Amino acid sequence: MGYLRQVLTICGKDLRSEFRTKEALNASLAFALVILLLFSFAFDPSSEQINEISGGLIWMAFAFAGALILNRSFARELFNDCLDALIYSPVPGSALFLGKALASYVLLLIVELVSFPIFGLFYNVQWARKFGWLLFVLLLASWGLTVVGTMFSALTVNLRLRELMLPMLLYPMMIPALMSAMQLTTVLIAGQDITGDNWIWVRLLIGFDIIFTALAVAFVETVLVG
Amino acid sequence: MREKLIYLMGLAAALMLVRNLYVILLGLPDEADQGAIYRIIFFHVPSWFTAFGMFVASGTASALYLARKKQSYDELAVATTEVGTVFVAIGLVTGMIWARIIWGIWWTWDPRLTWALITWLVYAGYLMLRRAIDDPTARAKNSAVLNIFSFTSVMITYKAIDWWRTQHPAPVLSIRGAGGAMDPAMEQMLYLNWLPMLMIAIILVMIRMRQEGQQREIESLRRMAHAV
Amino acid sequence: MSAVDVAGVWKFYGDYPALRDIRFDVHPGQCLALLGRNGAGKTTLLKILAGLSTAQKGDVKVFGRSVRDSAARGSIGVLGHGIGVYDELSAFENLKLFANLYGLADAEGTARAWLKRVTLENVADALVREFSRGMRQRLAVARTFLHEPKLLLLDEPFTSLDDRSIALLQGVMAESLARGATVIMSTHQLREAMELASHVVLLNRGRLSFHGARPDEMLADPTWLYRQYGEG
């Protein structure tokens, strides 16, 4: 079976499992909403100030809610020793990784695309003025978050304190990508285009994605095989 | 032999530090704008250099471990990371003291301080991961992979913070003059003080490596004892 | 060519050797019983043979290839302690998934055929989480054998099986052996194992104590080997 088909089979399996129970999806969505709600007490939602921090707010919600989905990625394989079954199957470790990353990516994007209108509602912000570019930033930054998060899900899968360790390891490493996403999102939500100075954040996101995807694909097999 | 080397280095480092302290406190003049406190830079900046050197060594050790699977590379990786983390902490604390004296506040989002904090967190994560894995081989292997990620991340973050700083300027802790130059005597002292700090770092790494090896031996002996 | 060639394998946990210099080979068509007390290293060795773990020293070849080679893994079937099927998927979906992962041409047809073989065709579309233990075990057997592996690695396969499942497993194993497959199974249920085994390997605290054809004495008294080669 071709590499791509293996990746898609694994991705399909994860998505089918998740849509049947919707456990991680619901938890993640609920968490994102709660965070947006909590922020409304931290800042005055009606003030002009919101425009300056909109990108920061929304990406913090995504980062925290995303961890729930990412943690599940390899953790869901522990029941019935399914992870072993996948590792001793002919599927290469990198294909297993990419399949799972792709599934988490889809789930994360769903949470994000549902959260945006709600964010707009709560904070009275017209968020979709530059929707095309916003989607572009969303796709890039979410992939960075997914690829590092899925890798760490594999790394921490056998640990007792997996739920604590994943965020602790993930967030410091995500800072360049989150920083870029926040900056670009703030600009786009304000209805402006990405201008000269801000292109550097797009380049950073692309570079981040390429470098960490390459590292993850290279090392995931080492991590999975004992 | 190894013991002798450690003692010799320790002695050399101690002598240098004493001599340097004398020059720093009594020999060099006060700085124009900052007064006396600028002298902390002679510990603040070299601790960054040392920490960075430690992290480069650590990343290399992890890469070598993954290539060769020799336990001594794993020992080197954890020892250098721990010592590096300590020196980052020294850099952070000296930086905060300095900021408090010249600006009256403990923390500004000075780019280097910010980056140091992120770096500290990244490597603290590495140390936490090691604690959480019991099997020594899995511990060595998985933390080595994490270390590759950590080092890459630290490098990327360095550049990212630099760019962020150009868009969101923050005050910078420095003693460079108007033309961006430092007084030559001060610059020389910076490097002269780096040498003993580096030697202390190396001594700590050597001691820690030996301890790690002994720890592993003890764990294996315990396992053997249980098996009987 | 041997089916499995274990050459000087050592496995360490830190400095502690769980497996020491294990050497043996298994020829195609043999059914090897892997014996040893708990902690002797049976599961450790099977994990290395399955490609779940790597040996620090030494080499393992399956049909002349390294185990981490995808082509080799496609001809290996593994049944470990866990059943290796997904609770949230149906029996049919599970078997179809693994048929696809093992590159079978007609995944759906194979899945249906095996559901019938293990008498689960009536619950093909029910989710595994609703199954009884016996049903899960039968599904696990289907998953292990559906790609007609040339090498079977079974870790204590008869432990905690109900008698219906034991009969099923013995039947499927016999069929595979008749096809020329090779079986390596670690076991405590010595009687069921001895009936099928042609060869035996005894591990004692990580060392290989015995490797050879199954002695006839063992049919009557399965613990004969332990006493012969001293456990202590």
C-alpha cells in the first residue's frame, strides 16, 4: 500500500473514532469557549483595547484548547495495546505520525473555525473582513501547533503525567509560532492587510512548519520503537 | 587523573575569580550613566556565553547519542543541560538585579532576558521529562530527541525575539556607548571573567557525569538484586 | 534460509541485562515454544522479534531481512497481551483497517471471511466495546491471522482464553502450520503448547538454557524441561 494511502488510512481511522464519540472535540470546544468567557472578565470586552489584543486572546484560547486534542492523539492508542499493533504493522513510523497529525489538524481547525464567530459575538468584533488571509494564517500556525503537539504526544505517551507534561513541553517551544500567529491575526482582524514589516511573521511560520515537520518525521520512529 | 584535573581547574578558576573581582571592584572606573551597578555585567554576560556553550554541547551530545547509542553521551547531555540551566538562571537573576537598580523595576521585556526565560523553560521541560521516565534506555533516547527539538526551538526563538523587538521596542540592558562600542578595558574584563566561569561549568559537568553513571549502576544493581 | 535468525542478542535496561547473548534460529514450518519463568525474558525477546523494541547488541533477521523493514513486518502476525483492536470501531471496521494496513488487495472481502471464520459475522457492525471478553479474543485472533502471515509471534496466547477460543486458536494455528508458516509462542499453558510445538527454547534469567526439538518426555510431563535444566 502506497505511503500516502497509509497516511490517509490512519488519518481516516482517527477521524472516524473521534466523530463517533466526539469526546475530545466537545471538550476542546467547551474549553475554548470557557477561556473566551474568562477573558471577558479580565479585559473590558467593549473597549477599543480589544482590537490590539484580539490576536493574542484568540490564540491563547486555541493553544490551550488544542492541547486537549493533541494529547489524545497517541494516548487513544493505548487502550487494548493498539499502539503496539500499529507499530508492528508494515506502516512506517513517519506515516503513522503524519496520519495522526493530519487528523488532529482537522479537529483543531474545526474548533478554531467554530470559535471565531463566537469570539466575534462575545467581543463585538468583525473578524472576517480579511477572511482569506486569516484562513491562510490559521492553516499555517495550526499546522505548527499540530506537528509539535503530535510529536510530544508520541514522546509522552507512556508517562503517567502525560496530561501535565504535554502542555509544559509544548508551549515554550511554540512561542515563535504563537507570537507570529498572534501578530498576524491582530492585524487581519482589524481589517488591515499584511504589510511589509509583518511579512516576516509569515516567513517565520513557514520556516517553523518546515523545520519541525522535518524533525518530527525524522525522529518519530526512534521515539516509538523501544 | 580525573580528580586531579578537577582540582587543578578549580584552583585556577578560584585564583582568576579573585583577581578579577579585585580589578572589577577596585580597578575599573564607574560607568558614565549607570554608576557602580554596571559591574554586574561581568557576571551577567559571561553567564549567557557559558550557558549557550553548554547547550551547544548538550545538543551535540544528544545527536551523538542517537547516532552511536553510547551511555556516556547521554550522561554528557544531561550534565551540560543542567549546568546550562543553572547559568541561565544566574543570567536572569543578575539581569533582574541590574534592571531593578537602573530602572526601578524587576522585569522589563528586554529581549535577552525574555529569551533567557523561554530557554530556561524549554530546558526545564527536558529535565522534567527525564525525571518522568524510569527505563534508562528509553530515558536517554527520548530525552535526546526532545533535546534536538529544544535546541532548534531555542535558536528559532532567538531570531523571533529579535524581530519582535524591532516592532515592539523594549529597554535593553547594556553598557555600550553612543557608537555601540564598549570601553576596551571593560570588554577585556568581560572575556577574562568568562574563562573562570567556563572552567567552573566544566568542573560541574564532569562531576555530574560521574554521578549519573554511578546512579545508573546503582539502579541496575538494584534490579539484579530484586531478580535473585 | 531460516525463518528467524537471532544472533547474539543482548537487551539492557540501563546496565542490567534482561537478555544475554541469545542465539538460535528457527526454520520455516517449525512451531517453537518459548518457555521460562516470569522475568526470564520471554516477552522482551518477542518484542524484539516483533520490531517493537531494539536489541542493544546483536541482530535479528526475519526471512533474511531486518525486522524494522516494512516488507518483513508485512509477513509477521503478532498476538500480544492486549487485543489490538479499537473499541470505538465495529468488528468489520477493525478487520478492514488492518487488512488495509497490511496491504491486502480485497480488504473488505478478507474482513468478512475472517469474521465468519471466528463466528462473529452476526455482530460484524457492532462496536467492539459492546463485546464480551471471549468475542474480543476471537476478533484479536482474526486480526492476527487475516493477512496469512508466514511468521506468527504469540505471547502467552492461551492464557485467559475460554475453551471456545482455545479451540479456535489451535485450529487456526494448525492451518497456518499446514500452510508452511512458522510459529513462535511463549507460553505457560504447557499442555496446549506441547501438543502443537515441534521445538522448544528455554530461557532462564535472560540466558538461553536449551534449544532443540521438543523432547517427548514433555508430552506427558510439561515441567520436565524445567527440572532438567535447573531453575535456580
